[in-house]
Amino acid sequence: MRAGEQSLHRQLVAWVLLPQLVLWLAGGVATYRLAVRYVNQAADATLSQAARTLARQVKPIGDGLLIDFPRAAQDVLEADPNDRFLYMVSTPPGQFILGNNNIPLPPPTMTPRLGDPYFYDGEIAYAASARQAASGPTKVRIAALYLDYGETDGKRQWMLVQVARSMANREDIWRRILIDTLLPLSILIILMTMIVWIGTGAGLAPLLRLRREVEDRSPADLTPLRMEAAPQELRSLVGALNGLLASVRQSVDAQKRFIADAAHQLRTPLAGLKSQTEVALGVTADPALAARLALVHQGATRSAHLINRLLMLARAEPEAAMIQEKSVLDLEPFVRHLVAEAVPRALRAGVDLGMSEATGTPDGKALPGELRVQANHLLLGEALNNVLDNAIEYAGRGSEITVRVLRDGDDALMVVADNGPGIPAPDRARVFDRFVRLTDKGLGCGLGLAIVKEIVERHGGAVVLEDAVPHGLKVVLRLPALSRRATR
Amino acid sequence: MKFMQLLLAEDDLILANGLTAQLSRAGFVVQHAPNGPVAEYLLTNQNYDIAILDLGLPMIDGLSVLKNVRAHRPDLPVLILTALDKLDSRVAGLNAGADDYVTKPFDFPELEARLNAVLRRARSGAGAPELAAGSLRFDRETRRAFINAAPVELSPREAVLLDLLLLNVDRVVTKEQIASAWAGDGNDVGTGNTAEVHIHRLRRKLDGSNLAIRTVRGLGYLLETELLAGPRP
């Protein structure tokens, strides 16, 4: 359940987020490239302008060239000491005319066209700034312009004007564009991820609620799930689940009813069997026959006992209507009354049953006010009766059973202590299992303590077995007590 | 107490047969009714001392029979015999009309004890002149007790105490019950161990009888008859 729900959340986020991420990144890349292109174009335009300006300074006269390169023009070209223009005017093949550096020729792949500048990248070793000594090669952007100026021997004369500038400046701008594009984009993506995550979570909340409702129920709780808790898309799923729950409930109910009805129906013939064997026992003089009849009688009594316990167990089930009908119970008089009713049974078995005079806290303090619990009095009475009957049956003739009602913090305790043989500690957990018997004595069917446990747990309590001092068994039924304010 | 006229309305013939034999041996004169109409006819037209009614009778169920009979014989002690137990909601409305009920299957001594208790209560209502248990007889008018016809002297408080114990034979009588019985009799409610002191005296006076007053720790006292007292350890 948990893994499935989480993966749904993740899947949703992934499906919403991943395509967006790809698109945003593609957008970012495109924006960057576009910006870089415009920067390059602007820079190239400057280079080309510089090349033309330079070309104008070289005027052809006849076959020669007049170089009119005033200091002022040179200063313009070399104005920025950190980002100087490098320039060179030459006539191919490689006749240097003027310039402040040697600039590599355009790659041979470029076919020269007159009057159109070429742009290409190259490397030149030069001092990028005035202060800096010439170091390794520097990447530069070069603009090359071929111009012709008159003819000699019927051949046109060529002039190559090259202007170069360091790429550092340009790369700096690229970097700034990259950062200016990436930074807001990353923040945008992070924010979007968060929004999508939170949004999906909020959207899935009803599903989570539904899951919690299913998880929080006890396995035996077959009441329908609340429809209004489910979002529209899950209504049909909840409806189907409820349909399933209802059919399970029906079949469980039918089974329970069958058990209850069968138990009821068995009671009358068993009563007849018992009655007839008792009569037969009274009239027979044959001791062998009497012994056999006694066994038949014992078997019938045992069966009767088992039927009663089965019925009780069916009643303590959480779906049973009975367990739902609870009322506020003043525990001390309730226990007093039940113990008083059990006294004749105990006396018949030769057991001294009584209550401890002082009702109070475990450390002997008097009970402040009434001790109240929320309980179904019939079922809780049955639980206590089972504990009492167990004690009467197994503590043995001549033993003493003492019942106490105590307050322990927020809990109410009913303690039934006997001075019989007790139950060895390793066996104590097992006695709460159904049909487990630790002795072959008595009428028991192994359901008594299972019923007690079932009932007490249905009341939000617990049953604990402890050693009594100096020997014997102490059964502690612990129930949550109602606070005094809540009962007023 | 002996030769009581008893009607047993029970449709299960095996049970009815066995129960008839047992009840006869216990001293009852038993008439058997196998279904509702017969039971109703016999109960309204004959003068029984007590009736045992099964709830699941054919044709007219036990509860209806009880209602119809109550109209004619409001004082008839009726014990319901049922396959339903006290935790069944259908039994809840039962005590209104019946004096007691016993769940099937039962131990006969238990049934017999309940029958006797119902009979005793029927006879020891507000106007009953005499209470008896075992070899003890108690005249409620004159407040004089006899053990095997020998008179026993009782103080007023002891008489009230004995009356209370006899009304609740084999059942626990709490100290609160004793105190309120004394208060109702016009005696001052004593302090301290008064109940214990009087119980002690009463015990000695009952020495010659086959009755015993038991102290039930933390609860009160119980007048025990031979029936209840099993073999002593």
C-alpha cells in the first residue's frame, strides 16, 4: 500500500516535471545561442568597420600605395590598452605594408571576394595589454578584407586588410549571457519542482486519507468506508470496496448466526441427554453401568459448557451488536455484585471467595471517588465471571480467592488472586489462545481466558497473568477508567 | 414443601421424560404439557403450585402462555426454561413475567434449588407469616425462632438479621443490607463491628441447627443450608 502510493506521487511529479525540464533547458540553450549570435554579429560589425576605416587610410597612387596613417587614426585603433585592435595591411603574397602585428592569413577554404569582409578565428602571440609581455598565443577574431587598387601589367593589384581583436572580451560577454540565462532558469526550475511536488501532494491528499482510513481499521472491522472521504475519481473504487466489505460482512454474519443458532438448537437435546443420564444414574444398581453413565453425563456437561463458550465468543466479536452497546459503569459495586453472585458457586466447590475490604490504589491508598469505566455490563460481567469460574475450578478445594478493584493511574484494575497452584510463567501467554488447556482436569474447553481476553480488549483494555504471593495466580483485568470530569 | 403440584411445559419429549422422573423423585407431582395451548389450558383451569415453562413451545410460545396465564393467576410462581441465555436480548423482557429462568442445559440440583427458591419467595412475600430453612422455623409475626420445635431466644436486632438471612438463603447478604434492615426496623444504625457482633451471637444460637452463617470476606454474610455446603475440606 505504502510503496504503491509513494510511487504514484513520484510518477505524477516525474511526468509533469521531466518534459518541462527538457523544454525549459532547450529554451535556455536556444536563448543563449541567439544572444551569442547577436553579440558576435555586433562585434564582427565593429571589426569590419575597423577594417574599412583602415583600408581608407591606404590610398593607391599609380602602381604604389600611399599610406596616410595619421597618429590620430592609430590612436583610435589602439585606444583601449586592454583590448587593442591588431591590424595588418599586406599585398599578397605576403608583402607586409603596415600594421602592428603579424596576422595569419585567412584559411584557404575561403575563396576571396572583393569588398566583402571575412571573419575567422585564429591564434596570435602578442601582448594583449600594454603592460603585459608577449606570452603564449591568444585566441583572436579576425576580419579580412580584400581590396583591389588599379592594375599593373594588365593584372589587378590586391590589398589585404586584416583587423583582429582578442576573443577574451567576447568570451566574457558569452559567459555573462550564460550566467544571466542559467541563473533565473535554475531558480525557475527549482521553484517549479517545489510547486509541482506540493501541488501533486495536495492533489493526492484525499487518496492518502483514504489509505489512512483503510490502514487504521482493525482487520475485523467490516463497516463501509466513508464515501465522502474519497475524491470523485476514487468513488467507484470505494464503492467496489464497500460492496466487497458488505458481502464479506454478510457471509461472516451468516456464519455467526449459524453458529449461534446451532448452539441454541443443541442446548435442548443436551439438556435431555443430561436429564436422562441423571435419572439412569439414580436407578441403576450396577456400578459398572453407573461409571459409564457418569462418563456420558460428564461428556454432555462438557458439551454444554463448550456451547456456552462458543456463543460467548461469537458475542464478543467486534461485529456483534452487543459490543457496541456500552454504558458508564461504576466498577466497584458492579464487581461486588458479581462476586456476591459467584459466592454460592464457590462454596459449593469448597472455595473461599471474597473481596478485599479496601478498594484503592495499588499502594494501598483509598480510592478517591468512584471508579467508572465505559463498558457493556453483560459482556464485562461475563469476562469477570469466566475469571472467577476459572479460579474456582482450578485453584482447588480449600483455596482462597480474593477480588480487588483498584485504580492505577488512568486505568481501572479488577484483580482476581487465588492461592492455588498457579500457572508457570512460560505457559501464561498460551492460555489466552483458543482451545489451549493446560490441565486435563475440570470441564474446561480452553475458551474461558480467550473469551476474557477478547472482551477486555474490545473494551480497550488488557489481561495480564501474574504470580500471587506466596503462590497462586493473579489475573489482572485492566480497563481505561473514565476521568472523573467526563462522568459528571 | 413436598408434594407440590407442578406443570412442566416442554416440547422436547426426551427432556420432558427425564425431567419428569427427576422432579417426581424430588417430591413434585408433575403434569406434562407438550405444547402451548395444552399448557395454557391446564394452567388456567387447574391449581398448580408452580410451573416450568419452555420458551420455544409449539403453537403458542412460552412467553405468550405466560402473559395469558398471568391474567388469571398473577401469583403463580413460574420458572422459565430456555435455550437462550441471559445475554440474549430476547430474555431481557422475561423477568417481568417470570420469577426466574434457567438456561438449558442445566444441572438438576441447580434447577431444584431455583424451584425451591422461587417457591420460598412466593410464600415469603410481604404477608408470609413464616420462614423456614433446614431445621429452623421463624415466625415473622412473633419474631420467634424454633430449631426442631425448640424455641430460640432472639434480640430484636438478631430477629431482623435472621429474617434478612432467611429471605436470602444461600445468597450473600451485604453489611449495607443489614444496616438498612435495622434502620427500617426503627433501630439506630450501629457503628463499628455491630453486624459482626450480632452475627457472632446468632451463630451460637443456631449451633443446634443444620444451618451455618458464613462470613464472606469483604462482602457480608450468607446463611448456608446443607444443599449448598459441599463436603468440607
